[in-house]
Amino acid sequence: MFRHYWVLFSLIITIVAVAVLLGHMADLDALAAMAADPRADISHLSGDLFHSIGGLVLLLIPLVLNIYKPRGLTRYGRRKQNLRSQPVEPAAATRG
């Protein structure tokens, strides 16, 4: 899983996006409660278009990375690839 840089970047970006979304849930719950109250004046409720667009862009980046899969191995991936490409030496037969 950690052999390619695009996988690491995609994972990190997704974790950050989920953390930000969970952090904003309390604000959204408060806004939803205010909007649901029939006596509340909703004219002063503001939209949060900036965060919506930012979240969308932040989630589109891993999508593009997961589709195009750019080249580039991590150190771990290069090490694993080198281990696979080396021929395996047969064990010396022991006679008893």
C-alpha cells in the first residue's frame, strides 16, 4: 500500500478532508437547528460556499491521483522492487 507516492498523498489528503469535515459537523448541526426552527429569522444565516468549494477540490485531488496513478516509488517501494528483481539462490544441499 505504501509503495507509491500517489497512494500516500491520496491517503493523507483523504484523512485531512475527513478530519475537517468532522470538525465542521458541530457548526452544521447548529445551523440546521436554527434553520429548522419556524420562528427563527433565517435571513442572517450565511452560506459557507468557500469551505464547500475547498472541500470539493480537496476530494477531487485524490480522485485524479487514483485515476491517473503517476509514477514514483517510495523508498519502501524501491526496496521491495529490488528484492523481487534479485534472483533467489538455491540453498546448498547438505549431506549427512
